Amino acid sequence: MKPIFKFLCIAIFSCALVACSSSDDSTEDCTKTITIPQIYFVNNQSYNYDISQEVPCDFPEPEDAVVVEPPTLDNFNYQVLSFVFTPDTGNNTSRLQFEIQLNNPNDFVANGVPILTISSDELEFSGSYSNNAAVPCYQIDANSNCILTFDMEESLDLGAPSSVELLDVVYYLTN
């Protein structure tokens, strides 16, 4: 009986060893949810929000906000109703006037800033004209539009371009 008892003891010990062996599978499957701060800039103002992401447990916690591209309004479109640049009004000024219909075809209110890309004497630049606009269009109701209305004269003492052309309009969200 001794050899059978010895065999049973070895068999039970071996089974226990195999069943209780440590595996690194549990650490490989370990995940955690982290919060990643996001920041973007529109019209010299910063906007931030957080996103959550599932990562491996050994992934370091984020310390700084991630700078991202500003979100744009989906399905946004626009129609130029008028765009007039007068290089010399006769009063020692140049004048830029425009009305641009900004359309929000979405089922939600859009809060943001329209950014215009303009070509002036073969130089391209983008910026907001809303600060000096009669109607700045910082908000466009759902399934509606807003007419960005701008009219400004500037002194020719600073120099004036000979031409100004609208190239594009993008609506960046701020909420």
C-alpha cells in the first residue's frame, strides 16, 4: 500500500500545483479608465473638456491637457449674400462689407464662432470678424441660419490692400 499511497500523494500534489499555478494572464487583461483633459483654442479663447478612455493598468496617468483641433459644426454650409471691398472710398478709407448666411441644418443649437479665410493681395489668412460684426452669429438655432453682417471702414494711412476675396467659412464650436 505504501507505493499506492506515495503515488496518490504525488498525483494530488501535482494536480494542486498545476491548478494553483500563477499566470500573468490576469495582469495582461488588467485595464483602467482614465480621464484625459482636452483643450482647444478659437478666436484667442481656450475651451476644454474631458474624455474617458480605457487603457492598460500600467498606462501612466495624463498630467497635461492635450491640445486638439477645435471641433467644427457638422453639415455646416454658408451662402454669400454680398461681399464688397472698396479699396478707396474717397474719404481716405477702405471699406469691407459682407453678409454671409450661416446655415445649421442640425437638430441642435450650435454655439461657436465663424472663422473666415480671406485672400488679400495674394496673402491668405483666417480669423473671426464677429467681434466687429453687427450680427456676430455666436449662436445658430437648430435647423436655422444666421446672417453674419459686417461693415467696417479703415484708414488708408495704414495702407490698404488692392483686393479682398472670401475663400471659405468654417464654424468652430465653443460648447
